[in-house]
Amino acid sequence: MVSIRSILLLLPTTNLIPLFHGIDHQHDPSIPYILAKYPEQHAAELINAIPTMDAALKLCIPSEDHKKVFIDVNEGLTFGAKFQNYKNKKIRCILFHNSSETS
């Protein structure tokens, strides 16, 4: 049996080193996302890989199993906000500031 975690950990950078160095599940099973950790020096490459990452994952999975991995096969992946490292045994979200038009 192969997990989505193991497939994500196999996705390479252009230098054929793993793009991610960790995939964490949420402690609360009702939270529908995972946290992917990557080295900071791969940030630009990760941004370039995001638009085609769902297609890369689908190449690693037999087509009859796509529905087991993706909630909606046609939708693709959803990426959220950046998170800081653990602090006081909790993952802290980096808050984004949206500037007003007047500023």
C-alpha cells in the first residue's frame, strides 16, 4: 500500500533531490489538509511546481485510484497559507497583512 505522504515525499526538484522533506498529518482528523515541509532554498522551485503538482501525482498513481487520492479528480490540489515552525508545541500560522488601497 502506498500513501499520499510517500508519493509527495518522492516528488523531486530539478536536481532530482526530494522537494519535500516532511509531510505532517493534522492531529485533528476533521482538519482536511496536511502540512508539507520543504527546505527554504527550494521555495522558488516549489512555487514553480505547484501548478502541475496534481498532474505529477496522477502520473505516480494508477488512473483507477485517482478517486481514492483526490476528493475531486478534476479540481486538483489546494494550497494554503505558510506556517511557521513549531512554537510551544503548536504550529503557528504566519499572518498576512493586506494593505489598504490608500496606503
